[in-house]
Amino acid sequence: MARPLRRILIGLLVLWTTGCSPHLVVRGGVVDAEKLKEIKTGLAAMRGLEFKADVPIEVRNQAEFKRYMSAELDREYGEEKLKDLALAYGKLGLYPEQFDVKGAVLEFYGSQVAAFYDPRAKKLFLPEDLSAGMMAGVARFLAQRDVVGEMVLAHELTHALQDQHFLLAEKLQPSSSDDKSLALRAVVEGDATLSGFGYLFGGFDETTLPQVNEAVQNSIREARTLLTDLPEAIVEELLFQYYGGVSFVAQVLQERGWLGVTLLYRYPPVSTEQILHPERFFDLPDPPIRIVLNDLDALFPPGWRQIENNVLGEVMVQALFKRFIPAADAKAAAAGWGGDRFMAFRRGDEVALVWATAWDSAEDATEFVARYHEILAAKQAGSASDSTYAHVEQRDRRVLVVEGLAKEHVVQAVHKIWQGMVLEPEPFDPFFARLKSKRSLSR
């Protein structure tokens, strides 16, 4: 799903300001050169990855961060594309109707402080204050000293290492599956977060690694309470990279060490489903189904223009349901996800969508249909639009949704969509599953 946060949050660590403490890394807007050298040396030794090039660092205040994000949004999308995305996902229900995507993102970054590495610019950006943050309480609790600055800098320098060794800028280019990209971002952020703490504590043992994982999960739960003004989809997109990524990468780190973490970039997970359910990556590989929709001209003749074409994935399907039904029910309804393709079109002020999903079983598909009708009831009750007709059709474990078009038109044309639908497995190398299988056989 081509939403802006997923593309500009490249190695970003959000810091919720909670007060001032002595700056260990940044003093007076300048990075401590000796501390920087010390962290780079220790981090490279721990990860077994040398820095191939210098990493330029800029210190910016909140206003400068906000201007930078505004420029990045304009460069990546432009005003019209952002409006189209808001309309597309507003029609689906993932965003509130008439949602101002750019305004919400800029308001968020105008009120928070962020550190991030930009692989396009090959540059690291730090806030003026590194003494507070989302992970600050975790660090102080576990290390019993105020070393947040060191942890954050080690986190962001890990992103530079990732980029220099694994070509992040290339791998995180916009694609037709933001779900696949988000899964990789979870690896990237999970790795960087654990590397930051690993540097901080001089490595992990059987006790500290589970402690860090648990503390990060608790910190994320607390962070959610501070983000109540943002749509669930944006909150989930931001936080999933940390809570999902840390839990997933920690499993690899515990079993395979840092070399195993490095191998994740060669053999990565290909869906958020595999992050949420690690057994579908490590034990019984379950790559997603890739769905291609052909023959859409019957539904969308000349005059309609495509404004979105992407994959939601399990984590965003869950976020969609959570806007309308209880969280536990949303999680259950999304758990059988097997693949999807979401496409939206616009004609003037009209917006319509077609969403094809594939599920693990016919029973999962039936559950999705039942829950989706609850979403439709909620959307139609609060909609000011006349285009409220929704066609929801299940065939075995596939479900096709069409919204925003006249009923007579959909009924006449929908069979061509079914005929042109192609399902194929997403290419995936189950390297880690093979490793586990070999180890089991050798015992």
C-alpha cells in the first residue's frame, strides 16, 4: 500500500520528548567526535560489518525536521498523489474520509523529534536532544544509566551499515507490494534496534536478549497511548516495524547470532504475515499468493484513472478491521490472510475500488466476508456519498470486493474480473527452514 510513512520512514527512530538529561552524544548541536568513533568501532566489531564509507551527520531541530519531511513528501508524491491516496484508502475505510495525509504526517513530526538515516542521501540526521525517546525508558531500566544518545546513534549507524552492505536504497524502492516492503523494513528496524541495545550492553546473553525484547514490546504499547490522534493504519505502520521487527530478528539472533541476522537480507521474509507468524517463515514456509487482476476495462472504462495498485497484507487488513470491530476480532479475521491486490480508480470526484483477496481456507474467506459486511454497514451508515453499493463475492478461498460503482454495471462486468484473475505464489527461498530441518536431522 503506497502510503507516505512507509517510504519516508527509512531507518527512523521516533523520540517522544520526556525531559532533558545530559547529552552524551550531541552537545550544542555538534556530535561528539570521539564518542562517534567509539560507537562506530564497537558496532562494527559486534556486527562483523565494517563501515565502507564515512557517514555524514546533521543535527536538526524540530522545525527543520518538519521542513525536511515536507520536502520529501513533495519529492516522492506531490500534492495530487497524496490526495489520491487519501481518497483510495478513505474509500476502503483504512483512513477517515477526507483525511489530510500530508497534514497529519507534518503535524506529527512537528510535535515529535526524530532521528533517521536516509539511504538516498547517504546521511544520518539527529535531533538536538537525544536524552529522551521511545526507547529511553527501556535503556535506563536495563542499563541503569542515561545512555540514550549512544543507543540512538548506534541504531542509526546500523542503518548506514545495512545500506552500505545490503543496498537498502535499492531494496526499499517503491514497488507494487508495500506489504513485502514493510516486512523488510521490520527486519531493518528490528536489526537496528537490537544492534543499538547490543552495543549498549556489550552484547546479549540468554537473559538480556529476552529482557530487551519484552521491554521494547512494553515501550511500544506505551507509545500507542500517545498516538491516539492518528489513524490506526498510520500508527500500525510506524510501530509494526519495531515491535514486529524486534521480536522476529531476536529469534534469529538467539538461534543464529549476528551472522544469521546478516543472512536475513539475502533471504528475507516476503510478507508481514511471516513477521506476525514467524513459524510461517522458519518452520513451515508460507509465502503469500500474488494476485494479478486483468480485464479491468469492463469495470473501469475510459474516463477512470488508476490512483492506487498495491498489497495491503495481513498487518494492514488487521488495521482496517480494528477501525470498525474489536481488536481481538480484527486479529482473528485477518489471521487467515493469504494474499491480496487492492486497486482504486478515480473519475472526477468519484472513487471506486476493486479488492481481491485469497485466504488460507474457504472458512477463513467466509470469516472475512462476514466481518467485511460489518465494515460496510459502518461505512454506509456514516457516508455522505450516493455511491454506497458494494459487491462482495466469495468463490472458495477467494473473495472479490467492488465498491463505488452502480450495481447494474458491476453485476454485468464482475465475471470478467474473475476470469482475468491470476493467482501465483510469491517467489521465496526458505533458507532458514532448510537450516532448521538439517539441524533437526543431524540430532
